[in-house]
Amino acid sequence: MAKSPSEVGLQSASTVSAASAAGGANGNGAPKVPPERGERVRVRSFEARKARLLEGEAALAELPALLARKDARLWIDVRNSSKQLNARLGALLQLHPLLVEDLGERDQRAKLEQVGELLHIVLFSLGFDDGQIYDRELDFVLGSRFLLTNHSEWWEPSAVRGIRMALDEVMSRGLDHLVWTLADNVIDAYFPILDQLGDEIDDLEDRVVAGADRQLLEKIFQLKREVIAVRRVISPEREMFNILSSREGPLVSEPERLYFRDAYDHLIRLTDELDTYRELASAALETYLSTVNNNLSLIMKRLTGVTVVLAGLSATAGVFGMSEAGLVFRGQEAAGFWIVAAACVLLSALAAVVLRRVDWI
């Protein structure tokens, strides 16, 4: 993140260096999951209408003094935190042990939880990696004077719209507005993912109509799993933002509840689209099964037509028997045999013509 003129900070020489560079974009145009790097701590302190940035040990060392200033607002951003770092932050911020334990886990569900005087919000960000949708957990701990964000490498708040260019303005409006800014960016990133799902479903429907094969069936089930996975992420968040936009509390001011209502409206739209995509995926599966059944019916129809054509010839051979073959080859067969044989051949040919016209063969 390029620092603004107001972001004057200290950077510790002991800050953990990056182990590898972030990954590039995949064929879907969405970022791949970057390789994990070391832990990092950033503290942005907003005082006297100016924000300053501290990193690493310098941030942790000065954090108690910053917390003691009643007019300071702190944004503590932690990446790839270890258990030791979480425990240290928990002691500095006086977090509940269960909350500290939750921050170290990456297998929670999206939730909104009141822990004492703090608000714990768990969101998930979505992305594509090699055609597969992945999700990563974001933890927000909102207090009256600080916001703690805990995440892994793949999500960088320095790229969030509104933070990159106007950190002073965002933090001047309160930490609840900062939460909304970060969460709104996460929610807005859902729309390209759903657009990608919609394009894949449209392509799938065209392929189902064109023909059915095993790979197509596997793709249908994969899309259904992806839609369910995305809905599992977004559906709880919808209820969370409904609560944030309607419930009165000291941590979310009344003017900011309108912003959370806007995020709630976005989530309603997203869940509606997901319901539509789930129905389309189910319809694609039904179309696939109908196509398979139609192909089987077509094959049975062709076989029936061939059977009709060959039935007359088979009947003739059954009546006269193979004992007549010797007389035929010696030219001693009576004329009646040739008349019956010719009649059978003509009837079979006539049946073939009629069946061909009705598209049975």
C-alpha cells in the first residue's frame, strides 16, 4: 500500500520478510491464492485527524501507549498470525480466551457474535483458483476504540477501495465505518464470482442441448457443489448484516447502520441470484437426463426399424429352410420359390423406404 502523506510511521527492522511473491492471475481473470508468507502486524493510529502507521515489533511495543490515549482510534491488522502472536494481542487488548482461540482457527462459519463489550464478525472472501472456487476466512474484532482484523495472505486490506486513498477520512468517521468499508469490499468481490458461475451455467446449458457425455455430467455436479458452497458462505452473512443494520448498540452508530443496510441489500441480491443458479443447475441436470433418455429412445427406434426390415427375410428363411439352398445353387428350384423370395425382398425394401421417411432408420 502506498502511504499517504499523513501516514508517517515506524517500521521495525525485525519485521518478518516475505517468503515468496504473490501469485498471478489465472485463466478466469481472478487472482490465484498467493503463497503464504510470514506473519505481519500493522497498527494504524488515528489522532488529531491524522493517521500514522506502525509495523512489527514497533507496533506491538507502542500499542499499550496508544490504547491508553482516549482520543486514539486504532486499526490493528494481522496477517498469518501465530498462536504466540494471538496470545500476545489477546493480552494487550484484553480479549476473551475463547475469542483468541477463534482467531487462530480457520474452520469457522460466518457469524456475528457479541463477546463482552466486543463484536466478533467472521466473513469469507471468495476467489477462483484453476477453475475452482475457494473461500478464506476474515476475522473482525470491533471494540469502542480499536478494530482488529485477522486474515491470511490472500486478502490485503491495503487494496481495499476507500482505504487506499482516504484512510484519514474513513477512520475519522469511526471504526464502525471502517468495518463497513472493509466488509463492503469483500461483498462487492462476490459479484464477479457469481457472474463467472452464471457464464459457466449458460455454457453448460448449451453443451447439454448439443449432446451429453460423462464429462458434462461431472461438470454439472461440480457447479452444483460450487453454488451450494457459495450459498453456505453468503446466506449467514445476509442475516448478520440484517442484525447490524437494525440492532441498536454502542459499537455501530445510527448513521452507520444505513451503510450496513446497503451491504444487506447487496447480500439479498446475491442470495437471490444463487437461488436462481441452483435452479438452473438442477434444470441442466434434468435436461441432461432427458437428453440421455431421448438418445436411448432414438437408438431403440432405429433398432426397431431394422428389425421390421429384416423380419420378412427372416420369416422366408424360416419357412423354406436351409435345405432349399442346394437346389437354388443348382438351378433346380421351382418358380414359386423365386416369386415368394422376390416378394419378401420387395416388401422389406418398401418397409425400409417408409421407415426412412418417418426417420426410424
